[in-house]
Amino acid sequence: MTMAMEAEIQELVTPGQVLGKASQLKAGKGAYVSTENGTIYASLTGFRSLIPPPSDSVDQRSTVEVTGHKAHGAVPQPGSIVFARVTKVMARTASADIVCVDSKSVREKFTGIIRQQDVRATEIDKVDMHLSFRPGDIIRALVLSLGDARAYYLSTAKNELGVVSAESAAGGTMVPISWTEMQCPLTGQVEPRKVAKVEA
């Protein structure tokens, strides 16, 4: 009886909020389990609800779900490919606003963080964030996990990931000329970037 009552009690949660432990609950829609600590987190803004297991189920854990409180667009999940606009570049990290998830636009604001070790697969210790990204760049990235402060950790450490569109200081849309450089068609100036491989 108590579990049925619990399913009716709905609590508003936001992305990154802890919903419980995987040892006691199963992750349903709008929730996922962190493999690092076995904690279940919300992946979208909505109402938390508990669904009791079927009486004949071997696994007697309840399922925790988050259902959207409004019509929402796509939500980043670990493993998603996203497009994001770089907003800030610092010594060890870059921040970006996620605008598209698996080719679907987002309606809520999701922040992504690219850490120095996730920029590329080789010579990780030599990565210079300011030579990889600039504010305003559009990047293609892989969602690794939900990190701290409700931001998603992103990776560009594959050939097809990285900067896909960038504007030069002169206002031109730059053209990739190598894995690490883009060129302004207006001035011919070359700027460093972690360039995504262009699909033929």
C-alpha cells in the first residue's frame, strides 16, 4: 500500500538531481545510473515518481521515473552526439551551450563542459584549450556523463568530433585546412582549432 501511495506523490526535480541508489531502485524514463557510484540521477526537468514492481517480479526494486512537466525537446544522455556553441574557454576547460541532441533541437538550456583530457585522444597533456576552441565556435561532441553543477561532460576525442563551424575575427566562416587549423576565406588568416573530420 505504501508503495502505491508513493507513486502518487510527485516531486519536481531538475537534471543532475539525485533520485536514489541503484541498489534500491531501478532507473526508468528520464533517469540514468552513474557507473562510477551507482547513484541514479535525473536527466530532465520534471516530476519524480516511483513505480512499484509487479508482484511476480524477481527484482523487487521500484522504478524511479522523471516525467516532463512541460513539452520539452531532446535531452542529452550519456552516449548522445550533441552540437554545442562554445561560450567560454579557460586554461583547463571550455564551456558550451548544447543546442542539438542526436539531430533534435533542445528547448531547455543544457550546459556542456569539455575538460582538457577530453579534447583529443593523443598527447592529452599538451592540449592547449585556447588553441582548440574559441567562444562562438560550433562543436560536435559526445556526451560522457552528467558532471558537477548540472553540466554535461563532453568529449571531442574522436576524429569526427570537434569544431564544425567557426567564425574568424574578420567575420568570415572559416574553412578547415587540417586537423588543427582553420582558415579565414576573407583574409587568409589561419587560426588553430581542434577540427572535426568533415564527412564526405
